[in-house]
Amino acid sequence: MNRRRFLQVAAIGTAAAAVGTVGYTLAIEPHWLEITARDLPITGLPASLVGARLVQLSDLHIGPQVSDVYLRESFARIRALAPDIVVVTGDFISYFEERGAAQFEHLRSMLAEFPTGRLATLGILGNHDYGTNWRDVVVASKVVAEAERAGIRILRNETHAVNGLDVIGVDDLWARQSDSTRALNARSNDAALGLVHNPDAADKLAWPDYRGWMLAGHTHGGQCKAPFLPPPLLPVENKRYVSGAVTVDDARTLYISRGVGHLIQARFNVRPEITVFTLRHRTDT
């Protein structure tokens, strides 16, 4: 093979690799759901909940960008796990003014197949659940209505007790609806688990006397990133808050879900995720 022929073959190979990468990023990884399993140790967890299965979903983004078939298949996979508790950490929809009432009918039809927990099904709102510029409380109220119609109890700066475990749900940070103090004041049990949509809420809100885990979403894990490098785009101020378990301080740890859906159908090296936690009693405090 002479030099000219070598360069031609190399150029063809490079082009093919680029096309393959783009195809993978746009068509395969956005729907290549990973079921992540891990323990979740909670101080003071009642004996009746030790070993219970808690499933976290986040960032469904129900709407035209995310395949209904993919979401329904994801729901079916969770239903097959027979979870005890299901939590949703925000962004049920991607709201577009021009779509009007149709998007709430779409939300209703999709949530009709949502997997529920044996003991509880809880959720909080994300910024996209507040419509345009994250400020439309009417849109948020409609999302809440459809979620609760499907059996998902939405916590808006509230605490809901599940067999002795306080689930603390804080409303969205970007929508300026967060009130963690109000939510924490409603606690009645030692065992607790926090839900926030935007992980920056761990830094920007008051968490007096709270120790333990907080589940979050919002980042999508950056959606696309080169191996061993941080994602170039991340919608948080604290750039440590990408995905997975992240220590906030001596008292608190975040688990940031990579989310199920997307705003733009593109993922690379950041597979969508549903997390299955096994509740454990924490003994090292």
C-alpha cells in the first residue's frame, strides 16, 4: 500500500468512526437504560424497613423528545422489581407553551403506567415542571394533579412518613419554591431521607440538624462527556455535583441520578439510570 492509498483508507476509517460515534450518541445510548443497585444506609432505620427496596427515578421529561415506548419499557422494568418505595426527583415533563393542554393529556397517559411502591410512591417537582422560565405555578399545579391522579404523592416542602422513615421533599430551587426549613420542621422520626431536584440545594438551602442521604437529579450526569474528563456542560454551580454519590459535608451525602430522559436525544458515556437502593441500618454514627 502506497502512502496515498494509506491516507485514503485512514480518512475513510476516521469518517466511519465519526459516523458510528454520532449514531451511537444519538440513537443508542439515550435509550440504553442502566439499573444501578446499591445500599442506602440510614441512621435509625426501623427494623421493618431493613432490606426494603427503594427505587429512584428522575428527569423523565415526558414530551416529544423522549420515546414513549422507551419510557413504558423503563416503567415495566421497575414494576417487575416490585419496589417497596418509589421516589421521583423532579422533571416529570418538558413543557412547551405551544403544545398547550395536549402535553398534560400525554403526561396523564404515560403516568397511567407508572410503577408504584408497595408502601409509598412519592415525588417532588423539578424546574421543568414549572413551565417557561421555571416560574409558571399553574403548570406546576397541573403536573401535581396528574402525578397524584397516578398515585404519586408530591411533596412540596413537606415530610411524609413511611413506616417510621421521614421522606423530606423540597420543592425546586430554580423555581424559587424551595423551603427546606419548613420541610424539616415537619419531621417526626429519627430516620430520614431528603429529596431535592437540583443538587445545588444542598449548599444553597438551610439543613439544620439534618444528617444523612439526599437524592437528587437535574444534571443528567452531563449527558455527554469524554472518558476520564468532566462533562463540558453541567447545569449546577457546584461542579462536583455530576452524578452518583458525592459527599457534601460531614453530615450529608448526595446521590445524583443521571436521569431517565433527556432534553436533547444525545448521550455519550453517560447512560440513563434508574437506581435501586436496598435500605440498610447505618451503624457508624
